[in-house]
Amino acid sequence: MTVRLGPLAQLCGLLAWACVAQAQSTSTLNAFGTPRPGLRPDQVAVVINEEDPTSVRVGERYREARGIPERNLIRVRIPGSPRRLTAAEFDKLRQAIDAQADSQAQVLVLAWTTPYAVECQSITAALTLGLEPKLCEHSCAPSRLSPYFDSDSVRPREDFGFRLTMLLPSQPEELAQKLIERGVRSDRSQPRGNAFFLITSDAARSSRARFFPPSGRVGRPPLAIHTIKAERIENERNIMFYQTGLAKVEKLETLDFLPGALADHLTSAGGDLLGESQMSALRWLEAGATATYGTVSEPCNHWQKFPNPTVLLKHYLRGESAVEAYWKSVAWPTQGLFVGEPLAAPYRR
């Protein structure tokens, strides 16, 4: 991962900082809890791949667990379940989904592990924002700004003309089942938890450290924020947020995540779920997190291509769901894969 911040990236950085600078104080963080209306089950569509039996089983299990109407189950066929789709293959998939999606659906849940990319883009961004083919010529370049970034929208379909998309991994099925259960258990749980924001020795992967909130307590019930210089945390409990910057995060097996926890690491290939060059975002879910994020192609270290910590906190603590908070926290999401149980909403009242 190399550092390439051109004039546009610097300008966007300043603009985004101006938008969230007030949230860098504990007093402002305490004001994040303004209640937000929640997504309803009938606003969610579950997409299953009929060529993949685990996708069918997990998709149906999720639909039942969340009370999503059967009419919102979308059936597609993706032979071979490749990791990456070509633009032509994606176009067929998109047309099949659009033909079946209810007009009221605000969110698409992809009940599979693969495919997770469309050429150099993530499949979640491609289905939400459409393809951005020129980016693949230079994946380190700035990508389009998401109009949903840090917005107050509760109906992205009506406000912006798109549906949010999150991938619910289906393999292994045991992980999928635990993930669904964690999401359901998290709802309105109002946890007393901990948030860890780590500034590591990897300077390139710590590009978003400027947005880490100060240590302290925020909200009711309180969330304890720990912003520290460290390579890892170990044997910590009641974790609700964990954000860091490393190619591989160690000691995850020693941690205790609460239902609804969000966790991610800023690195180049976290969204390459089955790749081996760096730590897959799936490791966070295996460790107990409920949702995560990672890029599927080399993004360089533009912080705009990763979840902004302050924006993520702001929207999750005010009661928005995991899919809403994560999507609102990424300014340039074209290469980013949103993964987990989308409807988890522990701070909803």
C-alpha cells in the first residue's frame, strides 16, 4: 500500500474534516444519540444464488430470522460462484436482481461468500452505485464520492435512486448462523461496551488516525472510547468498535465482541475474502464482530476509501443499522466490500 494523495484527495480530506470536526469533542459525541427511524423487514431484499445450496439455505434462514416477506426473496443463478465477475457477467446479475426487486426495498442482502468483486470493484458498491470502469485503469486514483456519505437519509432508494448492499457470507454455514444470531440479539440491546481505535507503527495504514475520537465516555449507556498507540489489543472484553491499520491483526482469538460490534482494518486486500496476501475481513466475523469492511483491489491509503471512525460512531450510536452506518462512513466506496449482518442496530431505541 503506497501513499498517493493528490490535490483532489487533499481537498476532499479537508472538506470531510470540516463536516465532522465538531464530532472530535466528547461533548459532541454525546449528542449523537438523536433517535432515527429503523429499516423495516419489508424494506430488505435477500438475494440467493440457486447454483449454491449454502446460499439458498443461509438466505432463507436470514429471511425467517428477520421476518422478511417471502416476496422479497430474489433468486439468481451464478454458475461456479467465481470470486470476481466480469462486467458482462455482472450486468446479467444486475438485470436479474432489478427485475425481481420490490420497489420499496432499500437494502439488498447478498447471501453468499462469492462472488465478492466485479473486476476491480466490490460487488456491494457495484450493485449500489453502478460500475466505474475507468477506475480499474488506475485503482489508486480517487473514485466517485458517494452522495450517501454522512447523510441523514433514511430512504436511499427515494433520495438517491439506489439500494444499499451488504454481503452476508454463507460459508462456512456455522459462521453464517452465528452471524445472524448476533445481529438479531444486538437489536436495541443498548450495550455498555468499549471502542478501540489503534494508531499503529504502520504509518501508511494509519491515514485515518486524524479522525479517531478522543478517549473518554460517550452516550447513555456509556461507550468507553480508547484511542491508543499500539499494534494490537489482547484479552479485552465487551468490544463494540475496533478499528486499526495493519495488514494482519493479531490476537483476535483473545477478544470478546458484543453482539452488533463493528470492526475493520485499513489495508489493501481485506475485502479479498478468500485471498491470502493479507488478512481477510472474514477474520473479524470469525472473532465475533457482526459487520466489517475491506477493499477488493489496491486502493492506496486514501482514508476516503475506508470507514471514517467519527462518522461511523455518529450514525451507529444514533440508532442506525450496521448497513446504514457503515455505508454512510465511506466517502469513496467503489472498491469497498461491506460484509456482515446488515440490520444489527444495538443503539436503536
